[in-house]
Amino acid sequence: MKRPKKEISENSRRTFLKNAAIASSIFIVPRHVLGGVGFIAPSDQLNLAAIGAGGKGTSDILNASVNGRERVVALCDVDFSGTAKKSIENFPKAKLYADYREMLEKEKDIDAVTISTPDHVHGPAAAFAMERGKHVYVQKPMTHNIREARLLTEMARNNKIVTQMGNQGASNPLLDMVKKWVDSGQIGKISKVQIWTNRPVWPQGGPMPKPDESLKPKDLNWDLWLGPASYRPYTPNLHPFNWRGWWDYGTGALGDVGCHLIDIPFRTLGLRYPTDAECSVGSVYSGMWTADYHPEGCPASSFTTLHFAATEKSKSPIEMTWSDGGIRPSHPDIIPADHDIGGTNSANGVMIIGEKGIITTNINDSSPMMPKLYLNDGTTDFGPDKLDNQEPEYGHQRKWVDACKAGFNSTEHKGLTSSFDYAGPMTETVLMGNLAIRSYMLRRENSNGQMEFYGRRKLLWDGENMRITNLEDANQFVGRTYREGFKV
């Protein structure tokens, strides 16, 4: 019996895309044969879906569609009454789902997904998609914890999945200017990197809000929003944004902008896993006494130090410091006092410090990267304040889509700035800071019957084996526990 023409056509499209992934090549039928200038054959289109269609997910799936060049067939969100409505307007033919697992089981023809959920869902959703052969674009941070980042990196490599993490500043062409300054040795031997941010810009450092089921929005699927986290009744002021400050769901200031800021020195200096981590955190004044922050959430401010061994690009060991909560490093003498050392008002920034000078730059969601070079002899070199005629977010999503079409072994995939082979180790480095912060609050009873903070030490890290070697209890923060149905 002959198959229907529609089935033959769709199977041909799927076979075409799978063969492209294996062969790392793509055959495009001339457009004048198919339907004239501007015509896109169905076999040339990816079937895309969004897991998290509101907030950042709105622009992620829109940019991945490349102005309608690709086909968006499904949208998944736990609440379509909010910002996700814009994605419905953009893609009115897409099928709607609340549960990404149901979507990926039913929509067999999805080729690739964007994942733009709260941090705690990144790993479970990406793993579920990759197990089914879907290419994945995952917002930063790539995962909620170090173990997930390692597993997803290996899964993508083993399953030949085309991947990209959503730290779009990595595709900013001005990074090439920073790379050139470093590679040419203009600032000499580099030994120190300082990074800082004005985050958090959401409630953080206090107690978790109290549950109140009466306030739950009627269109929100709270159980699916919790995903892998332990069940708790609906808690106001977590969805859709303030979840960032709570360990069950977010990764704090480091997870929010660390994958933008730490990316710059990690990439240009060719760093790998840190060798150790230590931190201190700001305290909260509570009337008559001073108390440390609540351990179920991130602190209002923190200062973290990471050390890295020398690499081929970085000939000497590197000390990297991170500070958040608006704490920034001192203004170097060789930089004029009226110059910002990062972005506007020096709110977020990176300084790469060498024996001959300093490179300072900034990248976040709201301002462009502006590299500046200051040498001890008074020489300076500045990048432009802005880039003209750039496609949205430097083409970060579009380049991923092109790589999906070209295949896992293609030059397009190897040229991506944040495929998991790179983004995995970099994300692990970002999350090492959080491991140190969470260990800072470990307490136990000492021999005198008093509670002591025993995690406040330099933590020695075996990166290859993902283990703290000098404080076993700290290893509980390498991974997490999962609710049934969401395990990675």
C-alpha cells in the first residue's frame, strides 16, 4: 500500500535533516526551481519548539526562527497568560503545551528546541530533549549545578547534538579585540582577573516568602513550574522572575551574569577547571544583632576567589575574584579617575590585569561590550561604543540554527561560541562560586556543644572528578536531589 504523499514528504524532510547532521553537509535545491526568490522549501526548514515561551524565551525562539526562515511548530510554558502571549502572537500556528515532556513525546517532528526556563529546569529539559535526538539551545547558566553541566556536555558529544548556551555576548565580535590584545602580549604576563556586578536586582538575602495558595494565578501550572524541585505550596513572588535568589530554583548573581562576565577571561585566557574556591558573604542586620544570610537562598552580596593553573594561553597561574551586590574593585591608578572601569557607572565589569597594563570591559543584557586597553606607559586603545548593523543578539541563535542544519561535525557547529564543549566547563567554573557560597553556611556542633561554621575555608577542587577533596560535606552541592519524573 502506498503511503500518503504528506507522510512521504515529511519523512523525506526528517531524513534530509538527519543525514545533514551525520554528514555535516547540506544540499539546498536552487530556489528558482522551488518557487522563486525568497521561497524556502519545507525540507530546508527546521521544526523548532520553545520550552519557556515567555520572558527571555520570547526573543530566543523569535531569533531562532530567523524572521520566519524556520518553522516554529510548538510552544511550551507553564503560564501562557503572561509574557508568553507574545510568542503566541508571533507563532499563531504553533501548538501549545504546559509540559515539555508531553510536547516532545507527541511532537515527533521537532528538530530543535530553545530552553528559556528558570535555571532549575535547564538540565532536566535539555537532557529530556537530547535523549530524543533534539538539538538544544539553553539559556545561561547552562545548568543549575556542576553535575548536570558535566552530564549534558558528555551527552551532547555522545549523541552528536548541536548545542549552544544563551550567553549571547560570546558572539559579540568585539571579543576579538580583547583576544588580540591578550594573544599579542600587549599587557604582558597576566596573573589576575577581577569581575564584579551590581546584581542582585531582585529580592535576595532574606527569608523565603510564605506560601499562600489563595494568591496563585489561575493560569499557572505551579506543579510543573516546580519541576525537579521539592514540592511546596504556591509561594508568591517567585514566578516569573524572583526565583533567581533561591537555591532550589536559581543560581543567584553568578548564574545571572557570571556566564556573561566570566566568559570573557575564561575564553581569552583559555582557562579550564579552577583548582580551588573560597568566599565570604555579606551579613544581614536584624534589629539588635547581625546574622548571616538564610541558607535556603543566595546572600545579598558575596566575594569569591578562584585560582586556575597555567594554560597554553595563560603562561602563569591566574587568580580570579568575583564580587556581587554592588561591591566593585578599587579604581586602578593607570585608568583616569573619570573613566568607567566597566559598563555605565562601572556597575558591571571585568579587568584583566597584566604586568604591562590592564584590559577592562563589560558585557550584560542591557549594554554593549566596550573593550578598553590601558598600558603602563600611557598608551590606550578603545573599542567602539556600539556596533552598527548587527543582527539581533549578534546572531547567537541564528548561528545555532545554521549549525543544526549543517550537522554536528560541521565547521558551523565547531565555530559556535558556546557549544556545550566550551559552555560546560565554563558553567562549571561559574557554579564553583556558588558551591563555595553554599558551603560557607555549613554548620555542626563542636566538642563544646556550640554550633560552628566549618565550611569557611578554601575548598580544594578536583575538576576532572568533580569533587572537593578537603571537605566531604561540600560535595552535596555538586548535584541536587530531583522529584520523580525530572531526574537527570
